[in-house]
Amino acid sequence: MWEKLPHEQQLIVLGLIVSIAVGLAITAFRFYSPAAPEKITLETPPTAVTVMVHISGAVKKEGVYRFKTGDRVIDALNLAGGALPPADLSSINLAEVLKDGEKIIIPEKQKPEETVDEPIKNGKGKKRLASANAGKIKINTADVKALDTLPGVGPATAQAIIEYRKANGPFTKIDQLMKIPRFGKSRFAKVKELVTL
């Protein structure tokens, strides 16, 4: 029967037989050869994003510190060595989450106003206020109306003082007023004796 097939058909049949044999050989090789070890890729956890925060004021070690995202103001205070005795921690939110580039100012407690005895007249002594801050406007607590009474300070500047206070925390020094836009040395000279923390 093979001899009766034309030469072209014999070549086609031989090609098919060779193809089937090669296919079976490849399949057998894959089945019986040892499998190559699979590459195991370990996913590394993403590195914690860090935030940089400047802490100053009534702390033991003022400076710029690095924190993990999600750390809070209390963590910054602890890293700065803790608060100094005159620190007023009730005026800041210790549970607030830290933000990159933020400056935290730990304010000092207001000193109690001192009183002194006036000379006794007619057998009666009186107490009088001896504080140098008596009658001064407190820039950490004053509202727009109170700040507007200062010479050279209008409603817009008074609002700018409050916005600065909200963004940067309470003032720790009176001369920080000069950091407010358009609040130069000449305006500061007019109000420095009229304000207190």
C-alpha cells in the first residue's frame, strides 16, 4: 500500500509522523523532567511615610524631628524631652495628628498677677494690682474687636493675628507679631507696650 502512494503523499505522511513523534517527545520530557523551582517573590511592606515637625517653646530639647505618619503631638513632645515646668499643655491638643512641615509651639502658663499692699491709711490696708501686664491686650486670647483697638491695627490686621495664631499655635514671644504679613517694625513699636501674651 505504501508503494502505491504517490511520492508527494509519502512525504506528507512522513512529515506528519515526524511531527507527532516530536510532539510526544516534548510532552514526555516536560512530564518526566524535574520542575524548575518557582520564583517566590516576597512583597516588602511599604516603608512608613515620615513627616518632619519643628517643636519649640516650653520643651527641653527644641528642634526638628522625624515621625511616622499617624504620630501625634504627644509623641513630638516626648521626643523633645518633655515639657518644661511652666508649659501650658491645656492650651494645645496633645492628641492631634502631626502634619509634615508643621511647627508646634508649646506655650508657657500665664504668670499670676501679683498684688502688693498699699500703705495703710486710717488703719485700713488695700490690695492693688501690681502686674506690669494689667490693662494690656492678650494677643493669645484677644478677639478681633479687642485687637482692633491697638494703634495701627485695623480689622484686617486683627484677623491676620488670629489666623496666624490658629495656624502656628499661641504666641510665645510678643515680637512674633512681626512675622504677620504687613506687620513691620514701626507698627510693632506702636503696640509692643500695649500687648502681652
